[in-house]
Amino acid sequence: MERFFSWQIRHRKSVIVLFIVIISICAFCQAKVKVNTNLADYLPKDSASTIALDEMGREFTGDIPNAEMMVSDISMLEAARLQDKIETLVGVKDVSGIRNANLLGVPYEFLGEDAVRSYYKDGNALYTLTLDPESGFSLLEDLKNVTDKRVSLAGSFVTSKHAQKNSGPEVIKTVAIVIVFAIVLFMFTMDSWLTPFLLVGTLLCAVIINSGTNLIFGTISSVTNTAASVLQMGVSVDYFIFILHRYREYTDMGRSSDDAMILALTNSGSSVVSSSLTTVIGFAALAFMRYGIGIDMGIVLSKGVLISLICAFTLLPCLILSLDKWMNRTRHKPLIFTAYKLSAVSMKIRYPVMVLFLILLIPALVLQSKSRYYYGSSHFYSDDHPVMVEKAEIESVFGQKNTIVILVPKGDTASEYRLTEALREMPETVSVTSYTGTFSPHIPYEMIPEKFSEQLISESYSRFVLTLNVDEESESTFALIDRIREKAQSLYAQPIYIAGNSASTLDLKSVISKDNTNVNLIAVCAIFMILVLTMRSLRLPLLLTFCIKGAIWISMAVSCLKGDRLFYIGYLIVSSILLGSTVDYAILATNRFLEFKETMHAKNAIRESIAHSAVSVLTSGLILMAAGGLLGVVCTDQLTAQLGTLLARGTFTAMFVVLFALPGLLQLIFPEKKEPKEKEI
């Protein structure tokens, strides 16, 4: 590697030009990456709801309704005319409204309240819409502007398009604030006014390259799109810091700039690479999830860490040497407190903190396992978000509307009739639309009007459209879906299929819950093995893994104590990210301890290890905390916001454990030997 480092330093101008070209291309490609906000799209292909959607797509032209529109202060006749206008909008595939309650065409003033209550109530008209998922946010604006009346919109399409619209600006805003925070923090910890801009600029180049290369996937999830750039900056900043610190050590020894950089890169290579491997494995473990968002985020973040690593060993050295004169001219004393003060505090409280940490472990493990979760996107936004406010307006007039579709084998009209009646008898049912529920079972399929037959009957299936007055996601809803599936399946020997948001969310719960065990086991075992290979020991890898997992348990237990309901996918992703990224803090502190232990007693070695690793741990940890905290504040969707909040809290807990509990644990497994005391430093 030394030859390569020497070559790139000699040709540093060419390396910088090459990176400028790559960054320019990636910045252009970044805008071409599509963002998918539908969590159900990432379900495994063999999940029940995915198979149901595939079957329905092959057999029927009509999709499941994905939006509701309520227009206030409108007459029945105006509502009927407005339905015609809505149908003409580009992107509107189907509309159900008051016209559907007036198939005979009688004057609307003669229609009774019972006949129209599903579509018209108290001067409010409700339309159930099937909108083209490929349409953009402009379709929502068209629906708002189709009338001068008050319009409220709700449904999965509405949630999805708001998420797509907000994700881009939120990413830019969050990254911008993290950059400012990092620059200010580096001003306190670095010895040159130029260095913070150099470090952050190089890190930003790595982020742009990672974002642009996402084009190879075509589409990434909204969660990945919002969080990946910020997380990449937070977890990989310490590679850049470590190389810069090594470079400064060698220049301060009197080495020339080129020689100092070659030595810094050569001697820090194994440490930085092994540290990055633990982070990559934490992310890569997500790729073993059957749920596609884990795969999506795991690959993108792993790629981001590797790109950051490459930039740290190539672009950063070339920029440092090119700007070395300016860095020297702007040198100053670091403004941060001396790390020896923190080390002294750590040594004084190491045993009480260690005992407290050990006492909290079992309760934390139990509490974090008791947390309540969301599995789908029905609570994507908080109650005061405009999307949820308008949804509440619709439900206050017409009640909850949760639509699912049931596909049963075609031809058995007697079973279809029994299923229709059974569904109608359920207290949760608002309406059932089916062949036998709309027409007599004795009417041949051929005599049914085409506008109904194409929606209810295909070559192989009869379709039931069932509207329920239940939440999209709750334990009672999941139990209801299971009861409907059991009832329908009991009437047929062949498979029946159920599709809809609640059915997909039920599958999400099943898939993600199983993924949790697999991902955690893979991540812990892989990171443990890397630590064993690099440290050539068993007890230290066990200790470090134990410390970080304990910190994660304590952090997650706080959510249970607060009564928060977590998004399961966010909880799972954060657990892997924290394990992969914050274990680096423990590795850094322990490696410095082992170095000093060669010439010192354990107590002094621990003190020195904290003093020499504290600034790096705090700098990296505070940036990761800021990244997570900003996601929690800036992001409007609760899933990404909660992911950021959990990340910030978990990083703080891990830093605290490494700086104050780990010293006591190291002292416990490396007791002082009864030898002549050396003079303490």
C-alpha cells in the first residue's frame, strides 16, 4: 500500500481532478434517483398480501382505492356534477361518489338519507378515489383546485405524495445544519481554522458520490433517502479525523509533509479499515432482512461507508497536502478543554458508573422487549400534521373507512352469497360490494353490465370490496383480518387472497418480527468475530460487544418507560446502526489502553487511554448525535424522525458507557499486579 500512497501523493492534482469529475457526475445522477414511500412495496414476494396484489393485478383492471376526498358545504346535485369533473383529471383512474347511489337517475332531492349516507352527509360529499401511483404531488393540488369549496384529502396516496415532496428539502436542510454543526465543533477540536472546512468538504464529497451512485438501484425507499446522507456523515467522520491526527503527529516530529502523509496512511490503515468493517457489518446485517427496506438501507449505507473510507485514503490526503501551507498559516491552539480533566473525572467515578450500568442491564433488557410498535405507515405523520388533520375531518363526518379486497375462486355463487352475508353481519362492516351482493346469484355473469363485471368478476376470481370502520393498524384490526381470512377460506378448497393496507401491515408485522432475531444475531456474531481476529483475544471482544449492546438496551428501554410507541423498522435499523458505529468508540479506547498497558500499570493505562481517545470519541459521537437529533426535529414523517431520536439517544448512551463505565470494567478484568508502584502520570 505504501507504493500506492506514494504514487497518489505525487499525482495529487490528477487525483483531485478525477474526483471533481466523479462528484459532478454523481451530483447530476442524484436528482435522477426515484424515491418510494410505500412500505408495503418492500414486502417479500411470497408474503400473502403481495401474492394477493399480484393476482389482482393480473385478473382485474381496477386497483384498490387509495384516497378519500371530502368536499364541504355542497349540495347533492353539485356533488354529482363535481364527480364528473373529478373523473376527467389526469391521474384519476376511478371515482365512487353520490352518483353511485343514484343508479336509477332520480332527482337527488328525492333520495333518502339512508340511500346516500356513504357518500353524502350533513352537506358534505365523500368521494372514494383510485389514483395512479405514478402521479405526482400535482394531482393532489388538482383535486384541491377542482372546486372552490373546502376540500379534505386522506389515504395512502396522500401520505405517500407528501412524503415524496418533503423528503428532498428535509435532507438538504438536515445535511446543511449538520455541516454547520460539524464545522463549529471542529473549530474547537482542531488546530487550524481551515481544517474544519477541509474535513467537512471531503466528507460531503463522499456523501454526494454515494447519493449519485444510488442510481444503479433505480429506486430507493424514502427512509433511506432521508437518513442515509446524514448517517453516512455521522458514522464515517472519525476515519477522516484519525488520519488527520496521525498526519499532525508525524509533521510535529519534523517529517516532511509528503513523508508524514505516507506514514499516516500506512500506519493508520489497519486500524481505520478494521473500525470501518464493524460499521459496514452493522449496516450489511440489515441486508439479511426479508423486508426490503432493510436490504435497501443496508446496501446504501454500507456503500456509503466504503466510499467514505476510499475518500479518506485518497481525496483527503491530496487536499491536505495541496492546502498544507494555508493550514499551517491558520494554525491555533485547540479551544476545547483538556481531555485529561475528563479522564480524571472518569477515573473517580468509574466504579459507581460500572455498578450502575450492570444493575440496569437486566431491567433494560426486559423493558426494551416490552415496547409497543407500529409496523405500517398509518401513523407516518403526527396528529397535528395537515395530512392527519384532514383525515380526522373526514372521519368526524363519515367515520373510519378501511378498504380491503378479497379474491375467491369464481363459479361457486352459493359460497359467494354466504360469504357476502357473513361479512355484512360483522359489526365492523360499512359496506360490501360483490357479485352476489349486488345482483341475484341466479343472474348469469354474461348479463351483468360491463362497468360492474370488470370490477367484480375476472376469468378466475370473484372480487369482494369490503369497507370496514376500523383503524388501519391495531391488534383488533389484525385479529379481524385473520377472522375474515379464516371464514372465507372455510368456504373454498382453493386458496383465497386478501389485499389492502391492513393486510399488508399484518404481513409487515410478521416479516419484521422474524427479521429482528436474524439481524441482531448476524450483526453481533460478525462484529464479535472481527474483534476476535483483530485483538486476538476472547475476553476483550466479549467485553466490548457486551458494553455496546447494554448501552443499546438501556437506550431503547427509555422509550418503554416514556410510553412511546416505536416504529419497528426504525427500532431494528437503529439497533444495527448503533452496534456497528458506536462499537468503534469502545475499540478506540481499548486499543489505546492496550498500547499504554505495555509500559504502565492498568490504572495509569486506563487514565491515558481515556485522555487520548476522549476527543475523537466526543467529536464523532457529537456529530452522530447531532445528525440523529436533527432528523428528529426536521423530518415531518414520524418514522424517520423517531429513527433520528433513537439514534441520538443511543449514541449518547454508548459514549457515556465507553467513557465512564468501560474504564471500571477494564480495571475489573485487568487488576493491578502486586509489583513496585510506578510513578503515576
